[in-house]
Amino acid sequence: MIPILDSKRQYATIGNDIEKAVCEVLRSGSYILGPNVKALETELAEYIGIEHAVSLNSGTDALHIALRALDIGPGDEVITTAFTFVATAEAIGIVGAKPVFVDIDEKTFNIDPKKIEAAITPKTKAIIPVHLYGQPCDMDAIMDIARRYELLVIEDCCQAIGATYKGKMVGTFGEFGCFSFYPTKNLGGMGDGGLLVTKSENLKNRAIAIRNHGGAIRYHHDEIGVNSRLDEIQAAILRVKLPYINEWNKKRRENAYYYNGLFAKCPDIITPAELNDTYSVYHQYTVKIPNRDEIHKMLQESGIGAMLYYPIPLHLQKVHNYLGYQKGSLPITEHNTEVVISLPMFPELTREEQQTVANTLIECVEKSKTIA
Ligand SMILES: *Cc1c(COP(=O)(O)O)cnc(C)c1O
């Protein structure tokens, strides 16, 4: 059995330090907005190379608080991708704005900047590019459109902490960068967690107020807020893990290139492409294959933990029926949902396991051809 992700292997290497850090919090009596949260925010801002970081309850909250802080709401349209986790579009719905889905680039799985302009209307306020699977979007092209049409940019970096585009970290291009510390993410906590980063002092203050019931000063409430604080225990855990993130991302990349080599002899398996001058952090290693659903079943039966991210595009989800999208409206997105499969990917994955994954997948692809 080779799992898609094995968090226990990581824990085996740093568990002692995590247990020590958690016990210190338990003994300290300070559980909310204490010293670990403050220190983590400083350390993450420094790591990402940006002025301000505000920690939150989840990546979903980061996205919707970013929209709120930018005064985006009913009557506004926000352009994004339909090939992502539902939270990206859900955040737009939470603030009462309308998601407008643009098709993706076939190679990178990310929003296709060439298709953004056609989706802009007088109601468009913002673009949310998603750095899917850890692969940076084409940020020059997206920022150029944003400047020309005076649109705000919120980057969904939930799968991409540490990824860079032309030497700059994702999350530092737009008004806000949104991150998630969900346990399976490249920097994962042991529960929920999220982060907003911004260059703007005003936007930082607005986000700080919204996360804590709409007021920066206790018992003074200026607007409707939420309760979305990262707790001290999670912050303490993330502070133990943060120093390892570059090493872990590097190992993911090495694993990805090793897979690429193993699949080179099998032209039916299309391996992930990277844009020039980007550093992808391979949150997922996702290939395109023929007869995907059949092969997915065969892999499961062989004990290979392969997953489908994502089997239904967001524009065709029931929750978005009201938007009126039809099948066929985003052809590349729809095609991708039928052919992608994500393979085991984590820093501690061994070469032997990768060989087993690759040999099994190649066998399954061959077998599926004889059946088909
Ligand atoms: C995980 C994820 C989110 C949501 O993060 P949570 O912390 O689970 O709320 C949003 N967008 C993308 C692309 C994600 O992968």
C-alpha cells in the first residue's frame, strides 16, 4: 500500500519538538492570540517576503476575508478558475458576489490569462488566480490585465506556499495572498489554519478587525466581522514546521522530476509542465491519462493511493446552477476533470515506492488499452 500522503512519516522526524511546543502552550495558559501567533505571523511574513501576515482559522476564511476587506460584495463579479477546490468560488459566494469562471491553460492547469479579458464586464472587481497543485500562475500576464482594467488581485496560494514566479514568492503579487495550513497542505498544521498576506497596512488592519468580530479594539465593533483566529497550539506547531518548508518543497520537486523520468518512456502519460522561470512546489503530482476512471480503479485495487483532483468542475456543481453554465462552456477545464489523476506525492516518498507507482500505472495504462 502506497498512500497519496503519509503524514506520520513527517511526524516521526519532528514529533518530539511538536509535542514539546504543544505542551508549552498547554502550560502557558495563553490559548488565543498569544505569543506564538504573533511570532508565527512575523516569521511567515519574513519567509514570504512581504510586509504583513494575518493568521486565520482556514484558507477559506483567508479568501473570503480578503474579499470583505476589499469591499467586494453583492453586485460585483470576481473572475476565477473552475478547476480548483470549491473554497475558491465559495468565498466569492460567501460575500454575495458572483463568480465568473474562465477556462484554464491545458499545460499548467491554471487560469488562462488569454481568456480573462473576454470575461471582464463593468461589474468585474477582482481576479482570483489559483496556483493549483503548487504551480505558479502566469502572474505577469494576470497583473498586466489587472492594471489595465483596474482590477484587484487575490492570489489563492493554498497549495503553493514557497512557490516562486520569476524569483518572487506567490502571494506577493496581488492585494492579498491567501494560504491554508490544512494538514495535507505543504505546510500543514494539526487542525485547520490559514493566513492572509499583504503589502498594505490598511488592508492588514481591516483583516485583523474582521477576523476578530469587526473591531481592532476589544469591545469596539465597527462592522460585522467573524471569529477566525488561528489558535496558539496550531501556531506553535507551525513554528516548529516552518524552518523545514524549503527542504520539504525541494524534496517534492526532486520526486516530481524522478516520476517524470520514469514516465518518459510512456507517451500516453502526460506529465506536469512548468512555466519558465517558476519554482513549482508540487502540492500534487498530477498526470493526464487515457481511460482514467478505469485506471483509477485498477490503481486502487493495486494499493496505489491515487486521487482525482477535481472530478467535477466548479461551474457544473449544483451550488452554481444559478449561474447558468452549460456543459461545454469551459472545454479544457471539463476535459481535464476527465483525464487527471494525482499520484502519491510527499517529501518522504522513497524512490522504490515511486518505481512501484510508475510501473503499476504504466501496466494499467497498457492493460486498459487492450480492454478498450
Ligand atoms: C485547501 C484549499 C483551500 C481552502 O483551505 P482550507 O484551509 O481548507 O479552508 C482553498 N483553495 C485551494 C486551492 C485549496 O487547495
